[in-house]
Amino acid sequence: MTKLSIIVPCYNEEAALPPFYEAVTAVASALPEVEMEYLFVDDGSRDRTLPILRELAGRDAQVRYLSFSRNFGKEAAMYAGLQAAKGDLVAIMDADLQDPPALLPEMLSLIRSGEYDCVAVRRVNRKGEPPIRSFFARAFYRLIHKLSRTEIVDGARDYRLMTRQMVDSILQLTEVNRFSKGIFSWVGYRTHWLEMENVERTDGRSKWSFFKLWIYAMDGIIAFSTAPLAIASVLGLLFCVISFVAIVFVIVRQLIWGGSAFGWPSLVCILLFVTGIQLFCIGILGQYLSKTYLEVKRRPIYIIRETGGGNQDEQQA
């Protein structure tokens, strides 16, 4: 019998957990040949997420949970789930039902065909999202396609079903600054993409603010492309050439017409512009340096405060 582990990162999901559990178990009941494991990862929630997980684990032996000592982020929660999952196949799903459990049978069938190592889901539209957020999301995917050699599919979600071999490969990448959409692609393997319409959250509130998404996008670009460093070098070289040409022009104009090497306001504007470019390039270098600094510290990606459910008693014994 195939064992399927479903990893569910949770952060303040008390409203979403009961309907999600009902929906996913209803789908699982139609898969009698599959042994299920529900692995919830509480990412330092401040609501009743953890008590609800304790309750679910108490009445369903297939439910396990990990609870972090604080909020480490969704990337850390997914990595912790992948490390703890015991299944031959592993799926990652959000608790807000934006990842429809009804797709699981089709995903499972495609994996069992032997043609694919991973079945992933992508959105074909962004209905229900604020227009400004959709605009920047599409701009991010266009930009990273040009900057990175790693293919990151537009509209890709974290919702995917993977073989144990692929999961083990992902676990070999132990970097602290994680961008899973890029990691899933970087490890390779044969992936089939399922397309779906955008589904709104069950409770209507996203935990991702615009600022958090912006930082996440920057992390993705820095993690999978060194192109910004090249851009900084090109800008530096370009302004050296422009400044040399400008100096030659000023000298020639002064020799021909005289008294033309004045104009302090324009000079100040040029200095401010060039200084801004320099600070921009230094900022790019600082981003890469800061990520390197965090990696060399070798701090753990997450810290678990509490675990429970499933075979927890056996593990402790």
C-alpha cells in the first residue's frame, strides 16, 4: 500500500483548519489503496491553530503536527514537513483551500503512471486578487525568467505531489534563505503541470502582505540569479564611459567657446544621479553579502517546540 504524506503549513489558520480537514479526509476516503498521513506544521501561530491541531491529532491517528517555537516562515514550515514526512509520496497543500484537495486523485494517477516524478499546480488567472498585486506578480515572473536559468513557472503554487526520490533531493539543499519554487525546479525531475482557476481563501484573509511578497520576490531573484551583480558592474562601466565622454566634451567646448564650463545646478544634479546609481549598486552587493552572512552562521532553519499525534508515543519509546 502506498503511503501519502500531506504537509500543511499553518499560520493563524484556526478558521480554515476544520473545513480543510473535512475536505481532505473526504477525498482520502475515496482512495482506499492509499495510507494517509496528515502532517500539519504550526508556524508559531498566535490564535487557536495549535489547540485545534492537538484536537485533530487526538481523534485521528493519521494526523501529526509540529509546532515551532516562533514564526520562522512558510519556507521553514515546508522544509520541516518534508524532513518529517514518512510517505512514499509527499504532497504540500495550503490550509486555506486555495489548493483544492479534489485534485489529489488526478495527481496520484499521474504519478503512478511512472511518467512523472512530480505533479504541480499552477493558476491560469488571478481572479479575486487586487490588480496591483497581480501586476507585480506577473512582472516578477517576467523578470526572473530573464535573470535566472532556473525555470520558475508563472502562477506556480506550492501545491504539488512528489516522489520520495525528489523529496530526498530537495532535502539535500539546506540553505537558510529558501525559495522553494526555485528549489523545486532546480533539482530537476519530470514535472507535469495541472492548470486551475484561482480559488479564493475560505476565510478571505491572506497572511502575505504586499511588503512580504516583495521581500519574498527579492529573495527569489537573489537566490537563483547573479544577474543583478552583473547589472551593477555594467552600470558602473557605462557611467565611467559617459563621464569620460562628458569630460572630453567640456574641455573641447571650453577651448572653442571659453567660459562654458559653468552651471553648478546641472553639476549637482549629475552628482546626485551618479551617487544614486552608486548607492543602488552598493545595495545590490549588500543584499548578496547579507544572504552569505546568514548562511555562514549555520543557524537552524527552524526550532520545534512541540510535536504530537500519529506514532508519537512509539517515537518517544
